[in-house]
Amino acid sequence: MSSNLRAIYHFTKQIGAFKEIERFRGQFYWKDYPQRDRYDSDADHSWRMAMIVVLIQPQLSQPLNIEKALQMALIHDLPEIIAGDPSPLGAEGTGQDSHAYNSKRKQQKFENEHAAAQQLLSGLPAPLGGELLDVWLEFEAGKTYEAQVVRAIDKWEAKLQVLEYSEGVLYPAHLEFTLKYRDNYFDFDPAIRGLMDELSQDFAAQYREFTA
């Protein structure tokens, strides 16, 4: 086996851990709701994001570099294998003490994940590892059209997962957080905003207050 293939093989084994990172389990609000036998993993989340990229592309107002967008969808959370997956809800469900609304926590999260991304991707053959790190940094910066699309889909898929798991039965504060969190991410393109509006309508139609 060539050294490049050996590096790809090793990286593929490393990212198997991505399938074990559960989303939502034990987080604020979720610890009170009926517990599920299985919670989606980061890999589940990223796969559905990639599917949404493919599906929404023809509806977008601008041309999309779909190869780059798919790369972003697939690698955007990979650093969590090393850096962990802190909840945006924080310790009290408001996000005020988390990266959601605390700028220091947000910067620390970025620094931790940047170091993790460098560690993971540096093992890939050149120039692939460096190229993928640049794609990850582009996603984090959120300046390009591709990054805006994928960042919006990232948040939209998570909101959809909240609705699917809860079937609309939520604490009022959790519903408010879910709908408001990064809502500004959806305003740059009519198709992306339309997708969020559809989801908001489903939340409104299904909502019932959770009582412990």
C-alpha cells in the first residue's frame, strides 16, 4: 500500500468516531424529555445536510459550487471528534453561557475546533489535507455563498431534528430558543428563508407545551 493510501486508510478509521458522537442526549431540556433509545450522531446530521445541499441547489438564487458545499457539509463537524460537541443551550437553556450568545465561548470553541481540524486533516496526503482545512475555515468564516448555504442548512437540520424528536411537545423556552437561534442565517436567499418558513409553520401546527 502506498503512503498516501495508508494515510487515507488511517484517516478513515479515525473518523469512524464521528458516528458515535450523539446529538441532544443529556442537554438542557432534553434531559427532561422522554429518553430515546438512539439519538442521531454527527454523521447522521452531516449526511442529511449533504442531501439537503443536493436537493436545494436548483432552488437557490445563485449558482452554487456543489462540490465545495458538499465538502463543507461532510467535514464541518469533524473536529468534534477531538474537541467535543458543546450544546448551544448551555447550562440553563438560554445559550447565554455557551457559544450561542457568549462571544468568549464562541472564540474558544473556534480555537479548539481549529486545532482539532489541523490535527485530523494534517494526516491526509498533500495537498488534500490543506485544501480541506481551507474549506473548513471558509465554512467557519461564513463569508462565501457556499458557506452561507451550508451554515444555514446546518442550523435548519438541527431545528428539524428538534421537531422530529419532540413531535412538537416542548418547553415554551425551548421552542423560543430553537426558532430564534441563528435565525438571521436564513435571510440571504429566498429559497433558504422559504425552507425555514415551512419548518416554522410545522412547529406552530404541532406545538404543545411539555409538562414533566
